[in-house]
Amino acid sequence: MKRQNVDRARGLRQAMTDAEQKLWFHLRNRQLNGHKFRRQHEIDHYIVDFVCSEAMLIVELDGGQHAEQVGYDERRTRYLQAKGYRVLRFWNNEALMNIESVLGMILEVVASPAPHPSPLPAGERGHVAAESEE
């Protein structure tokens, strides 16, 4: 991680929104069924709000500014999905007013297996199976 990004992530951790603080209270220290989440974590050149690496899940909380940057958020989500991550987005007010529902959705996703980021073409799957039979 470049020094600039380390400092930026550290600053974001220190200046969390009320919604981020509320969600972090429930995600920290493996409180959500033992799943480890990190906050304000860098993935390549992006800093995500929360990530559970073992489940390949990113959780983003969006404030009002995200209504004005839809294109950026869509490109960012596609990039992270191409890396194999599933991305859940919630509005800040959802986390503040209905945290149980947000946690339920997160639990549902971490309980389901993550899809492989780039599945093998059908021919390669058969080839691998044939080799293992020998």
C-alpha cells in the first residue's frame, strides 16, 4: 500500500460517519458469526468501507454524495466484482434506522459461497477432470 493511501485510509478510519460507526460496532471483533471484517481497507487503488476477505464481500455505506457520483460508483463496483468480490451497498440512513435488516442481508451473503471470479471454460473443466482420472 502506498504511503499516501495508508494515510488516507487511516484518516477515513478516524473520521467515520455515524452510519459507519454503527455498522462497525456490529462487524468488529468477529461479532457477525465469526467473520472477520476490516474497515477502510485498500483494494488496489480503491479504499472500501468494509471488507470480509474470506467471503469476498465488500460492504459500502453511501451518503447523499453518492447520488451525484453514480457513474464512478458503478465503475468501481464492476472493477471490484471483476476481482471476485461481491459488493453490497446500503444508504447511510438504512444503517442508522434499520441496522438489523442490514446485518441480516450481510449474513445472508456471507453464508452463500462466493462465485469464482473467472470460471474455467467448459472445455478446460473437462480437460482437468480427465487428467485427474489418470
